[in-house]
Amino acid sequence: MNNLTDIQSLLEQWAHSTRMGEQDSILNNHSESVVIYDVLPPMKYEGVEEYRKSWDEWQPETTGENIFDLHEVKITVGHDVAFAYGFIHCGGTLPDGKTFEDWVRATFCLEKQNGKWLITHQHISMPRG
């Protein structure tokens, strides 16, 4: 594999783990010291443990497979740093049968550490209005 396909695969694995609710593997390719900006308060998380602890507070309970699909992802790769950005179509079905879906913007900064690409910064935002 080359750097571009490695990063494409990493992002697709992240999306798949998120879609399937595989909490143990969602952050597998994130640096332990990742900084994540997310759409919900507190909006800034420092480190995978801080982000992981917040999931039960905001993650809606859903039934079945969720929607979590990457769209229009553009990746720029350097020797040991890279960035990617695009859109995520997300949603699901609540236990009462109601469905929800949204579009969010996503940016990822990655570093190659010990021969492996890791997400060191992730920024998810939602347009208002």
C-alpha cells in the first residue's frame, strides 16, 4: 500500500467502526494525545480517553445499522504529515422507530509515527441555519 491508500483505508475503517457502533475500535487509529473538536459540548476533547468517556452522554441509542458515510473526501499527503477533509452523512433509527439524519463537515490531521498513520486532530462541525 502507499500513503494515500493507507489513509483512505484508515478513514474508511473509522467510519465503519462508527457506523457499526464498535466503540472498542473507533479510536484505534487515533493518537493517544489526539485533540478532537466535535459538534456537541464541551466541543474540545484532549486525548482518546476523554473523548471515549463522553460517548454515553451524547451518543443516541439506536437500533440496527447506523448511517455514517464519508463523501467527497480529499486527502493531501506529505512525507510524515497529511490532512483530509470532506462530508459525513450520519443518522439512524431510534428505539421508537423515528429516524434522524444530518450532514457534517470533517477535517483530519494525521502524522506518520513509527511507520503508522495516526489521526492527531479531528474536527467535526455542523452548518447552522
